[in-house]
Amino acid sequence: MTDVLIVGGGIGGLALAQGLRKNGINVSVYERDRHRDDRVDRYRLAINPAGSRSLRACLPDRHWHAFTDSVGRPGGGFGFLGTDLRTLVLVEDALMYPDDPDPAERAYPVDRQTLRGVLLDGLDDAVHYGRTFERYELTDDGRPTAHFADGTSVTCDVLVGADGINSRVRAQYLPTATQRDTGAVGVGLKLPLNDGTRAWLPARLAEGMNLVLTGAPHFLFTSVFERQKPVGDDYLLCAFVARNELFPSRPERLDGAQLKAYVAGLITDWHPALRRLIDECPPDDVSVFPFQASDRPAPWAPSRVTVLGDAVHGMPPAGGNGANTALRDAALLTRQLSLAGTGHLPLLDAIGEYETDMREYGFEAVDLAMRTLHQGMMSNPVNVGLTRGWFSLCGMVSPLRRMTFGPSWAKISAPRRWERAAAI
């Protein structure tokens, strides 16, 4: 029986663990966090149909129903706004993701921490905390042995690096695979949604997702997370994205209040409600993250070591495809390792097919994220004027809106050949 060792207990690594266990494959997850609750990253994720499809493939029925029961209230569309809060165009939900009778082909807003809880459920015996991966070596028979900072080591049949953009597994396995600074930094903020904040928050900001276009090298993204059954922890997620030079050289050294002050200094001519939005976000819920992106590597020969998610195709969060692509990786790798486990494919062929398709769709998502990031920070007056004019026209003419915005959402989440195949 195949033993799979996953380095990293994020969304992609845990989804893979659930999928492998569902298919009868021995799996263990080694996570550097010392405790399950060390991560309190309560941020909204937009799970698109590719992500939903992947979760359905990986999760047992009970976990899938726990996921659909925990998602946020859908709807609200995607609004492109000016800094005066005028709506240039509102892209309807039905245009982004047409309604589908299959719950696994729908889009869902989800709280990241809640999703991680669903993915951890039932894996208590498989997830090992406080284990920082350092390196691996191959035994005489080609099996990987993972070495950890505490001096322990574990030998497995397949080693999977799911350890993020700064992956140590990838650094050893694919030393020529590089990452680049995108030239942008993001400041994440959260505004609690309650009777007090809803009283002054403009209606458009209190629903769906929105992008505030500025004509300057920065923009604001907002998205609402409201539970289907309210428990008092709804929030409005905000991400202020700007070119690096608009912040100090080491913005991660700033505390929440200082980050808010920097953002406030860049939006002094914005609508008062937008300035108040930034001002009223609790400083403890403010964080900063430089945006990096993986460079497309040359194809490599498959081995018993592989990678998934940000470890191989890291991308800025512009467009919201990072988690969805990691989930797709987990579903495909589950499929391939299951085929190998049942004797339908040699192990290295199974991993090689995974890596070939993963490189294709993974770096399509990276490219889309980079285009979205650059469009948001566009500051050329001519381009900004043309974009605003076209968006306004799209807001008035539905066929133009469908032509302009429909393909961008549909293409990235459309089923791939193997996703259409019958379940194993």
C-alpha cells in the first residue's frame, strides 16, 4: 500500500489528505504550526466551481455536507466602482457562474478558517504539528525520507510539498523554479458587520464583491461574508493593494494602526464612506503581505517527490484563484495516486500526468492573477479613461457585459477532461 507524506497543512494539503484517505491510501501531514489553532486567518475565500468540484471529489459525503452547510450567503454580484462609489458596472452572479443544479458546480463564499476546520475533521491521527520540514533524501530504492528540524525523519512512497510559496520541498526538488516580487503589496482588513456598521455602510459595499478603481497605482477590493445562519461573526473583507513604493520597504514591521494610517494617507480624496470603512476596521484585524508570483518552470521528469498549490504556482490573490487551483491540484493528485494504487497506472506515470496538467492550468491561473493585478493598479490616464468608459457602457448594455466579463470567470473554472471522467 502506498504511503504518502504531505508537507504543509494548508487548504491544498488537507484536501489532498482527505481525498487520499477517502480512496484508502495511507497519508500523513506534517505541519510546522505547533497547534491546530495557531492559524486564525479568518478571511473570506471565493470558491469557484473548480474549487467546489475538487472539494466534492476529495471529501467524504459527511464532510461535503458540512462544507455546504458552512458556506456564506451567496449573491450580490461583482461591482466595479469609482472612488466616489458610483457603480460603473455590476456583473451579475448568473453571468459569472450560471446556476447549476449540481451543488458541486456552484460558487460559494466561505470563511477560510471554517473551511480549514472542515478539512481537518477526522484527520487528528494523520496531522502532526510542530514538525518543520528541512530536507529530504532518497533511499537506495528511490523512496523519499523527509527530515525535520526536531531531528526526526520519516520514509514514504511519495512526498508532496504543499508548503506554500517559500516551499522547502520545491527549493530542493526544483532548484531552478523561481519566484518574483510582483511589485505590489496587499493590506488585509476586516470590518465587523453588525447593526452599527450596517447603519452607515453604503448598500453596494454591504453585498457581494466590489473593486474600487482609482486611476492610481492602488485599488481596493471588498467582499462580504455573511453566514446562512447568523451567529454574530459576519464581516466585510477589504484588501487594499498598492505598488511597493507607496509603503515602507518592510511593511510587515508595521502594526495594524500604522498600516491603516498609510492607507488613509492614500485615499484622502475618496468618498467619506470608504475612508470611514478603513478607519473603523479594528487594528488587530489588519495584516500586510507582499505579493509574489511563481515563474513558469521548464517541464521536469517525474519522481516520487511532487508539489502542489503555492509551492509550485504561487500567485497574488488578485482574482481569487489561488485556493481554487490548490484544491484542483489536490483532486487531480488524488485521482492519479488512486489510479497508481489500484494498479491502473505506474506510479511515476501517474505523477507525471498530474504534473503535466497541473503546470498548464496552474500557470494559466498565475497569468490571470498577474493581469488582474496590473489592471487594478493601472494609472495611465488614457487607459484608465478608456476602461472606465467601456465599463460604463457595459453597465448599460447587457450583451457587452456578457462578452466582456463572462469568459474570464467561466474559462478558469471550466471542467477539464479528467474532471468530466467518471469517479474512480
